Amino acid sequence: MPELPEVETVIRSITPKIIKQKIIGIKLNWDKTLYTHSESELNKSLKNKCISSVSRRGKYIIIHLQNRFLIIHLRMTGKLIFQKKNIKPLQHSRFEILFNDKSKLIFTDIRKFGRIGYHENLNFLNNKLGLEPFSKNLNTKYLYNKLKLRPGPIKGTLLNQSIIAGIGNIYADEILFKIKVHPQIPAKTLNSKKLSELILATQSILKNAIDSMGTTIINFSFDKNSSGKYGSQLKVFNKNNEKCQSCSNYIKKIKCAGRGTHFCPHCQKL
């Protein structure tokens, strides 16, 4: 599933192409993709609306439309592809935004898990998501208050979108390796020093991943099938039985918080 750096990369790719575009309609090719309205209802609501900006909240893409919001969650295999006029239809197209210059923004989704909704405000997102990783309010006090009663593993806490929004499996493993914390350590046991290290590692890794246009492991691509470049910088994720770059012991993979988890048993002691 695309995580924060991949979603941010998609936004930076499509924004220059769709900003100020006027919508003349939408085409829905898979009913479940659109979870808030019918195709006819959304066509009426969006007709002649202009896209004012595109932003992100956690892993969600937000298209701003004159005090309304089209919110897109890519899930596992969703992609947003801008297409100029007179180009043949794309395979696995589930939803299309049609512009007055005959161009389109197409949502393709092989596995059909992605979802799109049209909302009057962003309250539902803000109520379910925690702080953004780069928020000035993300500090040790905030994390201490969120983690102090959590006996579960720190890996699961990093995946919990109601605490820090946007971190997924790849970057959770990389963050914990950077601060030398075992993924199964109870979240509530991290002291202030480690919480501070966790915040700095989160911001540093995510920033570098954004600068590298994300990580492509299997499905992620953007802008005519361009791939993310951060994969070459990964230290532990997807490196089971490879040598640790820090100590030359072998990376292991376990199940933690229901997810495949990579770590170095020597650098990240339990």
C-alpha cells in the first residue's frame, strides 16, 4: 500500500496538470470505488467546478473543489493517471474525472480496494487521523501521552494512523532500525530520549523518501509508470536473510502487529 512518501509523490506529479482545470463530469466504472454518492449525483455536484488545489492528509489525497473535497485513498493498487485527449482507455479504470479541455484524471485499481468520496469538509479525516509526521505539534509530550497506556508492540503503534498519520509497513521497519528499537518492544516502555529519536528518525526517513519519490516494491508507480527511487536506501525492509549494513549479522523477518516485519536482532535487541 502506498505510504506517505508515495502519496506525496503522486500529488506532486498530478497537481501541475489538474490545477485550475474545470470539471465537466465523471465516469464511474466500478460502483464500489465511489462510496458517498451515485454516479449521477456526483456528476451534478461536480459539473463546472474548478480544482483549486491538491493536498494530503496521512495516506489520503484531497482534491479541493470550491469548498468541497474529493478524497481518494489508493489502498493497495490504486493509481492516478493524467491523460490528454484522444488516448485509448486505460485497463482497470475505475473512476474518471473529465475536464473541459478533453483531458482526464483516471483512477486505475487492479484489486479494486481503492475508494473515493465527496465531502463537504475534512472533519471525518481529522477525527480519525493523528498528527502529520512533520507537524510542529509532534513532540515527546504528545507521543508520551499517546503511548503511556499502550502495552502492545511499538511496530503496531507506528502503524496506528490515529497517532501519527501516514506511516506504513516499509517506513515503520526503517524507523525502528534507525533508532535501534526492537519492533516487539511495548510502546509504553519507550523513554523520552527514544521518543525524541523516533520523531527525528520518522521525519528524516520520510523526507528522504519523498525526495526520492517513494519506494517501489511491487505495485507503486506514478506519472506514466515512473518508479520510486528510495528502495536502494532501505536498510532492513524486504531484506530477510541479508547482512545488516551496520553489524553484518543477518536481517530477520517475523510477524508483528499482524504484518511481516524486518529487523536486525543484533542492533535491535528485545
